[in-house]
Amino acid sequence: MPIAPAVTSAPRFLDLHVVQTLPYNNVNRDDLGSPKSLTFGGTTRTRVSSQAWKRPVRLAVEEAIGEKALRTRRLPEQVFRELVSRGWPEDLAALAGAQVIRSAETKLALEKGDRTTASLLFLPDSAASALADIAEEHRQALAKALGKAAATKPLLPKDAVHDVLRSRNGSIALFGRMLAEIPQAGVDGAVQVAHAFTTHATSVQTDFFTAVDDVNQWAEDAGSAHMNTGEFSTGVFYRYATLDLRDLASNVASLKGPQDRPTTPLAPSDNAYLRDVGTLRDLTTAFATAFLGTVPGAKKTSTAPHTHPDLVHVAVRPDRPLSLAAAFEEPVRAREHGWGLPSRLALSEYAARINRLLGTEELPYAAHAGLDEKHLPGLGTMAASYPELIAGAVDIAYPTAKAAGA
């Protein structure tokens, strides 16, 4: 296990730096189907948007922690289907689905025959069932209003509906929620993810392909039934994400409701912190593991670009996050080893320079693991594996009660 320097400041941010090779792929394309790109250091690079990578990371986290959240405009439809499955007539179930929005007294608007909302909602997957339970308790009032003018007025208890719409789970505590239409429903995400980009200049590579008509083989015009081109790219990517440990602790403390959110930052000696430290460690481990282990799924059936990182550097910082993207402002040049090794060396060299300027006396944790057998001095101590690397960071980020002196 890597040995961390003496901790003189409380951990605040967990930075994840990844160097990863993707073979022939188009895991994130633009509106014309071409790999996304950016200009950096005067050269064109391939880019993968943070949204494209964040979604598979979130899904992997939810699978790991056993708590799912759904981003949808179809909450009224979900409630409708839930109630129909419980034996409700469809017209009454449809009214109940619309009422979970009408009764909330928010700025949320209904669309498409009251089956969808104008805004996307991000809620625990249990929300529709919980709202259906509320409708069950007030079925008589709903049935009485069915087909009458009263059906357009709020019929369900506002506070109960608000409690469900404001509810959150571990996934929402990590990734946050923008929901301005509902008071106190917004959650500042503890996770920040940068757009990934290649450490070197790239160009789009065109693939011409055909499809054969299996039924038309005996016809005079047998041959290709479809011809087209696809655009792809290859490269070594720098990926970066940071986790705000303080924000995550506050979000987890307020899982029961926004009113439980601490008014001051939590310290390792606080009872709320000690109560939640197991959840915090689980969420942090799940996020770091998912960030390292996922690849966006676009074009996966035709390219299968399922690689793992070549190098991972993890740092726990007490003051502010630190991206090392500037290590690649000057594009890496391919040598006899390709782009991979020069990219890993460039990251180590830049990290050493920037840490020398900033000072590392108060850096609680810095370590790395990867393909190289030799230690990369700019990236802290060397771990044997990615799980060991993550575990070491989590131990520093969230001291146990014994370590905290409780």
C-alpha cells in the first residue's frame, strides 16, 4: 500500500487522472456522425464529451451500490402504468399521473396529453411507486373529480408529493440534480468530469462499408444492397475527474431530506460524518472504480473499443482540484513506442513541475499505477493495482472513526 505523507490539512478533493488508449472507435460523435474534436495547442484532437463518459460511469455506480436514479420526462406515465398494474382503471390512473404534477404547485408543466413533463426530472427509481402510494391514499377524491372541472385542480397533498420530488439517493448525491422548478430539489453535484481529449494530434479516418442482401443472391443484380461510409478515430486520451469530498459528505448527510443538509462543512469528528463514513467510502470507491472501468458505448458493436487505462494517477488535495491537462498542450509526438509511453512520461514530468511550484508538504495522498514497471516520480508512490490505488485514496479521504480519534 502506498505510504502517504503526513496529513496537515483535511482532505477536500479526490483527483483522478487517466491515460487511456482507444483503438479504432467513434465512442462520441457529433450531429454529422463524425468523432467530436477540439483544437488544443494549435492542433486538432479527438474529444469525448464529459456527458458521454459520465452516463456509463453513473450507470456503473448505480449497479455497484444497488441504487438507481432515472432521468425522465415520463413521470406521469410511470405513475399511470404503476397504478394500472395495481388494477386501477386507465382513466383514473391517467388522472392520478397528471395530479402528481398538478398537486406539486411548482413550475413544472405537463405535455402530450398530461403524460410527460416539459422538463427532465432526475429521481430515485422508487419515486413513481411512492407517488402511486400517495394516489392510493386519495383514490376516493380522485374518483370523485374524474371527468369534472375539479380534475384540473390540485387533489393530492402538496407536501407529500414535494417530499418525493425532492428525494435523492447515492447516485444523485454524487452527480447532482438541476431542478429549478421545484424549491429545494436541486443538488450540487460532488462529481466534476472534464472532456477527454487525445494527448496528440489526430485526424478522422473514413471507413467505406457495404451490406449484402442475403435473399437476393440469385438475382442478376446481386451485390451490395447498401453502401455508406463511417468516420472513426484512434488515440491516447487524457481523462480527468474530481470528487468534492466535502460536498459529497453534505449531500449524503441530507439524503433524508434537504432540511438535513449541514449548514457547515463536516469534519471527521462530527457525529454526522461518523454515521455516514461507510456510505461515503462506498460511494467514492464505486465512482473511482466506474470512472476507470467504463467506456462510452457508441459504435461498440462495430468497434468493440473496450480498453482499460494504461496509467492512473490519484491525488487527494486539501485546497482545490488540479487538472493536469496542460501536460498535453504541446501535443505528444509518437516515437518508436507510439503515443502511449510518451503520454505517460509527459504526465509525470508535468506533475513534477507543477507540484514543485505548488509544494507537496500538505498533499495528503499521491500515487499511481499502470503498465510501466518503473516508478514515475512525478505521480507519487507506486501502487500494484488500480483497486489498491483507489483503496489508499479512500483511506486518506475518509478516515475511520479510530483514525479520526473518535
